[in-house]
Amino acid sequence: MSKLFSSNAANRSLFVYAAIFSVFLYLPVLLIPLFSLNSGIYVKFPLDGLTFDWYLELAQRAPLRTALYNSLQLGAVVALISTALAVPAAKAISRYRLPGIRLIVGFMMLPFVVPALIFGVALLALVNRFDVTLSLVTVAAGQIVICLPYAISTLLPRFDTYDRSIEEASADLGENALWTFWRITVPTIGPGILASLLMSFTISFDEFYMAFFLSGTDATLPIYIWTQLRFPQDFPSLLALATLILIFSFGMVLASLKISGLSQSIKNRGTK
Amino acid sequence: MIEVRNVSKRYGRVEAVTEVSLDIKAGEFFALLGASGSGKTTLLRMIAGFEPVTAGQIVIDGQRMEEVPPHLRPINMVFQNYAIFPHLNVQDNIAYGLRRLGIAKPKQAEMVNEMLEMIALPGYGSRRAHELSGGQRQRVALARALILKPKVLLLDEPLGALDKQLREQMQLELRLLQQKLGITFVLVTHDQEEALSLSDRVAVMSQGRVVQVDTPSALYDNPGSRLVASFVGNMNFFAGRVGKTGPKGADVTAEGLGLVQVRADAVPDAPFAKVLVALRPEKLHLCLEKPAGDSNVVAGKLLTTAYMGERRLCFVQIEGRAEPVTVSIQNQRRAVSEDLAQGRAVWMTWSNDAIIVLDHQ
């Protein structure tokens, strides 16, 4: 520490900036687990006392279990479908010299920049126009669009660093395209697939806008939390729930980053 | 075994291979020799089925190949970078092609072990690709292809990534293996020494065309063009003009050499036709004393020498020719360098049958 502060003024102001930045970013997040252990229902200091009751109380709630089940199911389906769609897309982007490829990539990456609120409203209008009943299926459709760019950018570096001749070698040794995909492509990009699954699942699990606009009567976990915010007596339980989700999401993102660094592939592609 | 009939390959407007016809016999070790960009790899990839032909036909073992995808062709290939499957160990790499044949696991293991014996890597079955050296990868790539008992084995610059010593060892092993198995080998290489030492026949390619197909010794001793003559081995070229033609032979006046006699059928019929006289460096004899007789002797000045181990290249400046002439001499004695001082007078002689007459292009 003393070394840090003894250095010149520019470094010191940078350090102060970084400290303030970290506090703003992480302090509220750290307060959630702290207050989830508070025995009083109001978020204020000093704490009234330590308790695990809010966590135990969560287990009693049937709608919460339903919402949790919905979210897990949704996350699994969204992760599987968006990854299944992203694999051929990433392969095509990486492998083939298509005319207008940058335009196509830009189009696929659009959900990165279009506000989810706008996108949710637009999808709702579309779904109503065609008289489709709102359900978890429509939520899944919306979330897949949101997850696709993440899944593609997770898989791209795998394909970029992948030696094409091993697929030719497989064909040369008598395997057709399907078997080659199964025996060569899938195991080689396996870590990328796993990372894409985890990433898409996490995004779907936390996602609010699509779930809010497109879900009909089936609440997902974020929607459930949002509806419960009105009741002050439920708040500490929600903090307990949020703490659990926080730990879970953190673990998932960490795992997927560890497996395949969500790399600068998109950035690189823009400058190519 | 492989018939290539008027095959062309175009990428957009670029023609990579132009009207190539070849007839590769069963059991032959055939080399496609050419500089990079000569179309040799494209031709090999068309035979393997990775590139469709633009025009012409490829027939393998009597069967036309246009509609046959790579995985159904009766050939296997050793890739330039070996393309060892990184996620599989050596054993699974070698056994890769056996799945489709429905061979039982114990039988597969037995076949793999036989292969490992053959490539002299017994006990390496559980190694991973990244644990192998370049030469070992090459052997695994060979075993993986040969376990399927193909009729033809294609090799794309298989020794290019190896260092010199290992390359020479693998050349010998490849030759022995091919003779033992009797499989047709088609080798792509840019290394003329490799092509000459390994193959029964060599096709020299340049700019997408096959320039000459011949046995290695025929290519070396009777190149059909300046291109082949300079690509295969070293060559001195002298501009020449045909003079008097008689029953015993034709006179050719060659730049710097004076009058030389060649076979009458070696020169074009037209009187005073321009030709190119070619002489290999080792077919010239270097004399330190003026030899007796006047014919087939040229005097010169020794510019410099290059020591090559078993031989020495001498660069001799002669009158009437801008570039020095290269003469190769065997180093049969040790250290003769004091005899070969720079600037000393030397004489070159040759015999008439060493002279190659080429088109003046």
C-alpha cells in the first residue's frame, strides 16, 4: 500500500478513481448477501440480528418453485437451441468467404446493440399480430435471439484456430460429412460448445424483458422477483433469493469464461 | 491406376491447372515436381476429391471420379501438416478409418499394433498428437492411411517439415515401404532431389502445366526444355547456332565454347537455327595444365570456388560469355585448395555426348 501511495500524483488519482469505481460497482452487490442475513425487514444499519430464516422461508413458497422450474427449463431449452444455431453460423463465418459477410455478421450481432426493451415490445407486437398465444415458448424464441450473438462470439475463436485439414483427413479416411462433424468437429470445438451453453443459460436465467413481455401467465424467476417487490415483508426473502442467484450466475459465467475466453473475436472481425 | 485426362482447374479467372494428362501405373512411385504455385498440390487435391475439376476427367482404377466424394475414393492421403487428430491418441488416430468397415475392437487393436510395428513406434498407442515429434507424426499419418489398404497413397510434401537428416532417413523408409507394399504412391514435392531419389517417374509441373514426364535419369540426362534442365539439377546454358549438318553429326557454334559437334537428330532442321547448348557442371572437366588437342577445350580464369563437402563448384570465366561457367569437381583428395587459387588459368574439356541441345527458348 505504502508503495502505491508514494508514487506520483497521476498514479494516485488513478488509484482513487479505481477505488471509487469498484465501490460503486460492487458495494450494492455485496450489500445483498449482507442484508439477506438481517433479521429485520428493513434495509438499514445497524443490522437487527443475524438469521438464516429468510432462506428457510424461501423453501415454503410454491409459486417460487414453479418460477424456478420455469426458468431452469427455459434456460436449458434456450441454451441448447441457441448453441445449436450458433455452431453452423460460427463455422460459416469463420470458414467460408461469403459475399457480404460483414453485413450478415453485423445483422446477427444486432441484438448486442438494440435495447432489449424496444426489442421486447417489437416482438410482442409481432406475436399479437399473428395471434400466437403468449407462453414460455414465445419467451424462449425472444431469448434465443438475444443469446445468439453471445453464443456465436463464444464459438468463433474455436473455429478460427481450428485446422481445416483434419476434417479433410477424416473424409479421406472414409467418414462422410455427418460422421466427420460428430467425430472431429464436435470434440475439437467441445469446450466452445460447453462455454456457449453455460453463457446462454446464464443470460436466459437472468433475462427480464423478453420474459416480461412474452410470458403470458408463466412467470420466470426474474418476473417472480419483480412481482414480489411490492410487499415489504417479502423483501428479505428476495434478498436471500438474489444472493443464491448471484452465487449461481457468478459460478456459471466464471466457468464459461474459464473454458473459452469470450475473446475479442467480434472486435477482430470488425477490423479485418 | 490413375488416369488424368485433360484436367483443368480454374478459380474465377485464374487457371491453376491447365489441360494436364497423366497415366500413373499400378505400383508406381510417381512424383509431381514443381515450384510453389505450379499447380501440383491442386492436382493432388483434385485426385483426392477435395477440389472439383473444372474440365476433364480423373479415372482411378477404371472408375470415373467426377461424382465420387473424397470419403468414397479408393485412395488415402498423407497431408502436408499430417493433420493428426488432436483430440485422439495415436492408437485412435490410426484406427480412425476402421469404424466404417465394421471391424471388431479386438481385431482393430491387433491391426493398429501391426501398424505401430511397421512404423517402428511400438508402445506409442496411448500418446497424444502433441507428444509426438515431426517424424513420429509423419509415421502416424502414414499408418493411419495405410491401415485401410488403399490402392493409391497420396503424399502432399510429406517431408517438407522435417530437418535434413530426418528427411533423408524418411525418404529411404518411404521408398522401402512402397516397394514392400506395392501400393501406388503419388508424391507432391518442390524438392527435385527428393523427387529424383524416390520416384520411378516424375512429372515436372510449371504454371499449371505438365512440362515433362520421365524417369529421374531421363529427366536429368535428357531434359526436354530449358525449364526442366534448370529445375532438375544445375545446368550451364550457352546460346548457339546450328552450322553445317552432315551424316556424322551437326556443328553448333556455342557462345564461349566455339564449335561443338552434336548428333544430327538433336538439332532442328532449319539451317542456322538458334539453339541452346546445355552442359551439366559435372560433365565438364577442369584441367590445371593445357590439355593436348584443340577440340572441345576452352581456356578460362578461375573466379572463385564453393566447397560443398563431397564436391567443389568452380566458377570459371571464359571469353565470349558474360556469366561464369560452373564446373563441379569431386573432392577425392583432401585440401587441394592451394591448386585452385583465385584468378589462375584453367582449361575445361568435355565429351560431345555430354552436350544437350535444347530449343533456344
